Amino acid sequence: MKELGSGAFLLCENLETAVVEEGIEVLNCAFAECHNLKSVKLPSTLKTLVQSEFNTCFALESIELPENLETIGPYAFDRATALKSIVIPDSVTSIGKNAFQAAYALESVTLPNGIKEIPESIFEHCHSLKSVEIPESVTTIGGNAFYYCSSLEELNLPESLTSIGEYAFYKCSSLEELTLHEGLSSIGKMAFEYCSSLKTVTLPQSLHLLTYEVFASCPSLTDVYLGDSVDFQDRSMYWQGDKGPFYNSNQAVIHSPNKYCATTRSAIHRDLNVDFLSVDRTEKTVITDERNSAYLTNTGSLITLNCSYAFQDEAFENGTNFRVLIRMPSGIDLAYCYLDGEEFKNYSINTETRVYSFNVSKQSGKIVIGASAENPSL
């Protein structure tokens, strides 16, 4: 006999230990819903765990997977809520979706070398998961893969990675730093939303596109380092609810070697010649024109900002002041500011961050700033 019959011990409430004899190659949902099963000895001949094999085995704290195992089916350890750690042998080439979903006690996982995909929702709601070793062979992380892994502190992503699915690290609230390597070409929507401890993000040159809310609601995010070619989808394609990639990440400052401009809607464009422009959304600040964009041009010591600075998606009472913050590039200090040709003196400077702040009540206009008052109408 090479296969243990389908549901052989299904719902055996009093089963606490099990030994599967040598020669068995396939477990076919044999121990699903054995709620009190504490330990299982699997044979060296085992090759396949079929779907939901240890589903809702609430008492199962540990399990040793044999070296010849090739396949772990979907939902194999779904809601195995006492499981604390697992090492998946290198012989495994396929892991199904939701394999460890809601394994609340799971703290550490070693994935097999050679696996190419981390499937969708594999560790969804694994609230105790602190570390996972992702091998260099992985090219894809599926949607919801680490959804709400709130204890995940460290994330070392391989250089082989080319895509991250939507909601992949949603609400990973302990994650502080994220470095994405060259070769990554896409990140799905809301992939890192509500990563409340995330402080810095480095994006590679190979990443050409960010979708909406990918780093939204990350209140600790202070620095985002863009690659040379990262861009954002056209508003009409993805801007549902007018929420951009950094929506509600109020402290985020965008650093770009290719001179982007960040607006409150997080539309980013490449026709700049300054280091970056920062918008403080906590002060209801926005920089956007009728195309929901803003741009700066540098002419000698002059910087011209053509924009409007009023929320397009929220209504404010008449007379509301809007706060505009611009971080100046090195070599240019703000000696004057003209708004629609009229000198504007109501600004302040943070000398440490080189961020200039001024309040305006108008909803549109041309701001010209620079180190001298020459040609203020430019």
C-alpha cells in the first residue's frame, strides 16, 4: 500500500499520536481535523501531502518532514495553531496556497532551496512568525503571502526576486527596514500597507512601476530611496479613491537620483532637476495641478514650481491655509520666494533638513524660489 486512504482518520477527536508505516508515499487528507493530534511520525518514503492534510490539527506543536517529500498541498497545515517551527526539506519543489494559514504560534520557517515561488496566502495571519529564510531561487512572492504577520521583524529578500504580489506584506507591523534588489520589476497594490514600523525603503532601478497604496499608512516611514526608472501608473489606471503609493504615510520623504516630485496623491514625475520635493500631509498639504502632478525646473539659481496646492479629494472651508514644504537641493538656499510674481516672505526653514515651509491660502499659482531675486517672473 502506497497511499493512506482519503480521510482515513478524519475527525478522530481522541487521536493524539500517529505513526505512518514505511512504504506510504501519499497522505490523502488522512489526519484532517484531528484536533487533539500532538505528534506524527512520517515515513521516509513519503512524497506527497495532499490538500488539508493537517488542517485544524490544533494540538500539533512540531513535525519532522521526511527528506524525500516533494509536494505540500494547499491548506496542508491550515489553522495548525500550536505549530511553532518547521523545516521544509530541499526535496520539496511545490507548496500549495494557504499551506500554513493562521498557524498562529509559528515562529520560524526554513523554506527549501530550489523553490521558485512562495504561493499566495502561505503564511497569512501567522502572527508569531518572526523570521523566515527565503532561498535565492525564489522569483515570486504571491499575493497575501505574509499578510498580517505582525511579528515579522527581519526580511531578507533574495536577489532572484522579480515580483511581489498584492497585499504580500500587508500589516507586517514589526518590519522596520526594506531593501529590494535589482531584478525586481513589480510590486502589487497594498503590498506593504500598514507596515507601521517601516522606516526606510530602498527601491531598485529595475522597478519601473508602483501601484496604488503600496506603502500607504506607514506612519514611521521617513525615507524612500527610488531607483532611476521607477514610475507610477497613470491615475486613470489605478487611482481608486485617489490614494497613491504613499497615501497617508505622512513623514515619507522621497529621494530620487532621477529627480522626481512627490505629491500628496503620490503622482511622481521625472521632469525635475532638484533632489526632491516633500509634502507634509499631516498639515493638509498637497501639490498637484489639474493633471494631478507638480514639477520643478532649475534655471541657474532659480527653481520654479508650477502647481496648485489644495486637496482635490477633500472639501475645506473658505480661508483654509495650506502648508507647502520644499526640501532644497544642495547649493541653493532660499533667499526669496515669489508667488505669481509677488514677493512672498511668510516662510520658515529647518536648517537641519533644509526643508522650507510656507503657508498659502490660494489654491493655485506659480512659485519661484532661489538664491537671488534675478528674473523672479521666470
